[in-house]
Amino acid sequence: MPERTVTIASAHGLHARPASLFVQAVTASGLPVELTKGEKTLNAASILGVISLGIEHGDQITLRADGDNADATLDSLVELLTTDFDA
């Protein structure tokens, strides 16, 4: 299962707006994507789950995806997470 580790760029972390954009992109991919922060792993398509992790600017998270185009999906999610939506 391909994975990527990414550092969060948004100045205020994954609060409601960037978390929503991220979850929408995960859902649109049609692939199961896992998000890990520290020792917690969850379904990246869950907005409540993503927000509950309290992901802040500069935090590192790991994404894993399974299925066709998993690498391309992860690359596009990384690009999204390395964008500062608070700028």
C-alpha cells in the first residue's frame, strides 16, 4: 500500500475549511485512504475524524491509499496539504 508523509502547510492547520477540502478530495478519489497522526489512524474521508486529530501547522501526517491510481491520488492529496489555505 503506497504511503506519503507530509508536513501541513496551512498556517492554522486542518481546521474546518482546509479539512473539508481535503476530505472532499479523498472522497472524490474513490479510494480508501488512511490518515495517521502519531499513533492514531483513521479513515481520511471522515471530516469529524480529521478535525478530531487537531492537526496543526507543521505537523507531519502519513497518508496511505489502496487501489488503482493510489500513487497519483496520494500525490494530489500531498499537493493539497502543502498549500497554505490561510494565506
